[in-house]
Amino acid sequence: MPKWKKDATEFKVGVNFVDKRGYSSTIPKPVMEALGEPENIKFIVKGKKVEVMAAQSP
């Protein structure tokens, strides 16, 4: 498991593809902490950029 520098602002992670599930990846702990450790996250596509934010439970 990688250790992230305390002041890191960029995180490179691998992406896996499983036929029946789609793509998956591990979210770095500092990112989840910055999001407030939500149960759900939301991806928002804005042109060629993607935002990630905490989401309300369904």
C-alpha cells in the first residue's frame, strides 16, 4: 500500500477493468479524507475534465 506525502496534491492510481462490473480503482486515503470520508462519491463530467465530490446516500 503506497504512503502519500502529507502535502501531496496529486495521486496516480491504477485502473482495472472487469467485464461484468466495468472499471474500478482504489481511492487514496488523503482524497477520501479531503472529501469527508463519504459513503458515496459523485463524478461530474465537464467537457474533458471530471470533478469528484462527496455525494448524498441514495
